Amino acid sequence: MIRLTLPLLALLMLAACETVKGAGRDLQSAGAAISTEAAEAQSSM
């Protein structure tokens, strides 16, 4: 049973890591877009 559980647990941990990594990229892109819009709004004042 342990021979089956450990590889499955490792696979789930790897999948979770990739999901968090993708979420981090999305947040970084959103932050860059907000910064760009803020800079444009500030320069037009």
C-alpha cells in the first residue's frame, strides 16, 4: 500500500506546485497591467 501511496502523493504535490506557479504568473501579469494603466493615467493629468 505504501508503494502506491508515496508516488501518488508526490504526483499531487508536483501538480499543486505547477498550479501555484501558474497563479503567480497570472498575478504578475495583472500587476504589470495595473502599473501600466496607472502610469498612463498619471501622465495624462
